[in-house]
Amino acid sequence: MKHGFALGCTCIVLGVWLLSCTSSGGDDDPVTTDGDEDVSENDPTEDGDEPDGDETDGDEQEQEEEIDDSDGDGPPELSCDEPADLLEGSWSPATSHPDAPFLFKRTTLVEGALGGGVYALAQEDDGSLLAAGEAGLFRLDENNTPQRLTAWPEQPITALWVLSDHRLLAASGSDLLLGSSSEEPTTLSLTATVKKLAPQGDGTFRVLLSDGQGLHLDPSTQQTTAWFGPLEGLTVNGCLPVEQGAILATDQGLRLWNEASDTVSQPWSGEAAGQAMTDLTSLDGETLWATAQTGLVQAAFSGGDVTLFNEAQGLPYRVWTRLAFVTDQHPILLGEKGAYFNLHQDWMKAHLLHSRYYVPSRDIRDALWIPTESQATTGTLVLASSAGIGLVRFANATLREKAAALDEGMVERHDRFGMFSRCVLAEPGDLSQPIPVDDDNDGQWTNMYLASQSFRYAATGEEAARDNALRAAEGMLRLLTITGKKGFLARSVVEPERCEQMQQTGGEWHLSENGEWCWKGDTSGDEYVGHMFGLSLFYDLVADETWKARVRDAFIDLHDGIIENGYILEDIDGKRTSHGYFDPEFMHGFGRFGDSGLYSAMILGGLRATYHMSGEQRFLDAFYHLAVEEGYREYVSEIESINLTTHTNHDAEEMSFLALATLIRYETEPCLMADWQAGLQELWDVQIPEHNPEFNFIYAWLKRTEDFLLNEGVATLQQFHDHGIQWSVTNSDRLDITINPENDRFDDLQSIKVLPFDQKAYPRWSENPFRLDDSGSGRAEEMLISYLLPYWLGRYLRAIDAPATQR
């Protein structure tokens, strides 16, 4: 039955205060508030054939020993209106995702050696990339290292073109520079600053000057002739030659200059046609595109109404400064807040490249598309910015190929004595110098990595996966045994010589009895739920008899101590840890303000797992005592309602999925299964808008349903970056989103709908996916389990197929 309680005003305040202390936003969370504090690739072997044997959940595998219930009273008699099916036998969804190649972005940033920002880009006939910027003219070598062309002046160069005779034409202030890359160029001085150079099909150029004049340039004779202007009362920002003269983008809208009569007219109608224009271009000579003050304008050369595209059609911003074509069909918009375009679909559902995941600075000045020879939709987009160059390579990749990179990255950059969490980087963005660091939640994160490798081994039989799992399991058993106290586990360990330093910097650090480690106490439920999830999966899917015995003994010792201590995590000082609540007093009291459902599912799952491994009746008796007599079953059935009592805690929601995964897998009583499934459904219903592949696949695994948003989960995996570097990303200034009127629990802005994950910082599913802005200096890489756990669970369930070449 559910236990009620009465609290006065003082107790309610205390309850809310205690909830804030027990939420993972406090002592349980790793420090990620500053990029400087934040701190793939396991051997990418081919997937092997599916391993022989039974690849099923823990509850689906045969017990190694018979369970003897004779020494207890047996389970209580339970009745319910609608008992739920147990998880028996293997299961896979009827529909799976064929892991075909998809378009994926990989980025190289080029900055410091350029001496400043870059204004213009060009490609020589031999494929070499040229960059014109604040410090002169540069060529990038095969390693994308800039080499300054010393024959050219070390001064700002704002426009650059490669001529048909291989010479270069550039603009610097009011000068045109013409010559080869290895010789000092000749200089042609003009009357005003050069704003734009536009090539014509006959090898000549149109030149637009800052005083409004348009010139015609013949590079072969190095002569200029007047074309139009200056035009009284108009500031011209862009021009397109047409048969009768030129279409002009001016500060007063679109205009047509008639060369024969030297007059200006306005054949375009509509409010947008009269707004200030910053640039215009065309591909087919019939339709023009122009960047207006309130968006993007499309119009016919012949005049008439214009079409305006803005946030209503999906543009993230209205104001753009530059417009070009990077393919033969689709325009790219460049501006002070990024670049926006698409290669091969409706360009209004375009790529937004507006952070250091793609370019050194949001202020984009020029773009160059270098296609792959065989495919127009793959290649490299080169973006010039005020801080350097971003080379964004669009290539076809499979989910498996991305997993190989991230698996390798976890081994190479995140392994610290068999614990896997974040790492700091010696230089921003430089993954070649990782420094793994300790984390308050080393136990949870490592166990989630352990789960990913257990699923990987069960799905593929790869020895690399087994080796990774054994390494992580060893680290986790160390945390379970190092404290020397039954029923108590450590948060993390560091080298013994660091113990005094760690004690001075905060936290409860202790030297182990054998002097080999320094371990951290005051352990939380976060660590506990991780151990129950990861080590139980390792036990079922990877461990041989020797490893099973080690895990079994650790679970028995842990839970014997927890039971003896009254269902709390008792620290070595004999006191309850800050977040070690599994006891009825907490569940029926303060836990009702946010944690009773989660913590009930945690301890019940742990007791079930220990009984599954040991067959010892006392753990089953304790399970039924808490579930039935103390009413924990009802708390689990309302797990998300309780989670949301005071605020949304995404960390608690992720832990709820992990806790339910352990509990549901081992349940043998249909009426209790009905309660667990009710809690799972309630939890899942709230998560649907997040497009979270981890939650999607856990839900499918435990619910055995076809309706688990497979496509949305796969799309998120496809959008993931192939590294976990934490860069700053700003989305709160976008116009194409609806901002939630309520900030999140950390008072951060959040959107109503999640943005594509390639437009955000690398995510952790314990954090808010609706958060709009992320701060990061590039000095940390997050753990890569946000991709690896759902991907390998999807493979284990056969919801995601192996690539055809690896089957």
C-alpha cells in the first residue's frame, strides 16, 4: 500500500531543500560549468558474424544454478487486474534500420597560422586552396597548413579569383592586384575601395566600387572602363549584368539600371522588393536571389512580385551579408551568425554551420565548394571567417563507421585505470593530447560504457568489445570492493600520491588499506544505479564463470551491507551518505518530492539482480518486503510523476531508464511487472519529443513494442558529431525556434522542440536536450557513450542492421 504522511509548512520547505540537495545538479554532477573544467577509436574491426549461442537479456538466459526458495516463505500472493507479460525468449522488432551510408560532416579548423581573418577563397587548377585575408595571400598544403605567398604584399586582400590563364586577380583596398602566385603582382589603382569582383563568361570582370560605380575590367589588357554609376541617392551592394544593363541590390531595394538610357527603374513589386539588399546572385539567368533586410528574396529577372523567405520558411536568421551558390542548384547564405545551405534536398531544411564544430568564427565571409569527383553531393565546403577557415567535409558514412571511431576514441582518450568518463585536452580541440580525469560519477559513466561494450560483444562477438568490457568491469569491481566496508562503494579512485592533494581540494578522499589507491566516498545513488545496470549486463552477456563469481560476490556483499544498514548507503564514518537513500522513511517522506520512484526502482532492481546471480532467498525476501509491504511498487508505477514533482531533472530521467532496465529484465511476477511497465510507459511518454535514441531503444527493449520511434532515434545518431569536444554553441538568438516561456532548472533558456543535434554541442542524455546555448572552450571531450550505448543496444536488438559489407 502507499504510505501517506503529514507535513507542516516547515517540513515542506525542508523537503524541497532536501530534494535540491539530492538532485544530481548538486554533488552528483561532474563539473561541467566551465570549458576549462570539462575535461574514437577502438580498433575499427569489421563486424563479425553473429556469435553462436543465446544472445538474450539476462532474464532470457538460463540460470547457471537452480533457485532454491525452500528456506523462505516464498513470494507473497499478488493479484492485479491486468498482469503484464514477462520478458521471456528473444525479441527483435519486426522493422529495422538498414545501415546505409548517409551524408556526414567532419571538420578541420585552420586558424592561427593565417595571421588573422580570411576574406576570400579560391582554388588553383592543381587543386590547391588559396586564402586571402588580413595578413595577405596564403596557400594551404596537403596537411591544410597555411603557407604565405611572400611575393604578394602582406596587407589585407578582400577578393580573389583564379583566371583562365592561371594568374590571380585580387582586390586590396582600392587596388587590383594581378599576377602569378610566385611573382610580385602588378597594381592597378582605382578611385574607391573595391566591394566586389564578379567574373563574366568571356574572361572579363565586373567591378563594384564603394562609391557606387560599376566598372568593366579586362585582365588581359589590365584596363577598366565605366559600366554604370555612380547612381545618385543609391548605395549599390551587388549587381548582376543583364542584356539591357544590370540588376542592382541597393540600400533601397532591387533596381534595374538601363544601359542605353542610363536610367534606374523598379520593376519589382511588394514590400520586400523595396528593402535594403546586401547581395544578389543567379544561376540560370532567369531567377535572381537577393539577401534583404528581412530575409531572402527570390524574383524573376523580368520583374513582378518577389517571394520572401524568412523564419516562417525555416531560416534561422533574417539578416545575411553574402549570397552564393556552392552547387549547381542551391544557394548558400553567409552572415555574421553562420552559414546556411543544403546540398541535395529542400534547401529550406538546410545545414546551419554556426559554431566551432564547423568554423572558427560565426562571422562567415566567403564559401567555396570542392566536390568529390564522382559525386556532386559529397565534397568539402570551405568557409572563410573572421578567425580563420573551416573545412567541412561532406562524406558518406554508416552508423557503424561512426561507432568504430567513437569506440576507438573511448579507448585511446578516456581510459583511466579502467574508468571511463570525460577527458581534458592540452590544447583546445586537439584530441592528440587527452588527459583523462576523475569524475564524481565515474561509476555511473563507466558502467554505461560497460553496457555498450557488452551489447557490442553480444551483437558481434568482437574480441575488442570483450577486452573493453573486461577492462571496465575490473575498474568497477575495484570501486565496489576498495572501501573495505560491506555495503559501501567508492565514487572514484586516483593514484595514492595524489591523496593529500585531493583531500585539500574537497570531497571525502581516503587512502586504501593496501596503500595502492586513493578513493572517494560519500557515494550517491547515481553510482549505485550505474553498477546495477552495467555489471548485471556484463554478467549476462560477457562474463565467464570466473568473472560471474567476482560480480556475484561483489553484489552479495554490497546488498548484505545495505540490508543490514537499514537500506541506506552507510559511509565509513557510520553515517548515511549525502545521497544514499533507499530506506522506507525517506521513500514515504522527503522522497515523495522527487526521488521515491527512482530510488525505489534502483534498490528493487539491485535486489532482483543479486537474487538472479546468487539464488539466495534473503535478497528476494528483501525485495518483496520493500516492493509489497512498504509500497515501493506504487512509487515505481508513478516514477515520472514523482520525478517531475518540483522540476524536470533530465539526469533523474536517464537514471530512471537504467533502473527500470535492471528491474524489468529480472522480474518473474506478472502483477509486479504490470507496475514496472506502467512506470516505464509514464516515463517514456514524457520523453517522446526528445528524439533520444538511448531512451527509444531502452523502451523498445523493455516494452517489446514496434512503436518506439526508430527513425527519430536513428536520425539523432546520424546527426552526432564524431567526437565529443565541448565547443560553445549559441541558438537562443535564432528566429526559427519557439522559446519555452519557462527556463530549465538551471535557469537556462530552452526551446519547445529539440533542434537537430548537429546544431548543438555534443550531448549527454543526463542533460537538457532543449537547452539552447552551450559554453565550451574546446578544452574537454565528453564521454562518447551518448552515441555508443544506444547504437550498440540497437544492434543487439537488431533494430539497427549491420552494414551490408559487414554481415
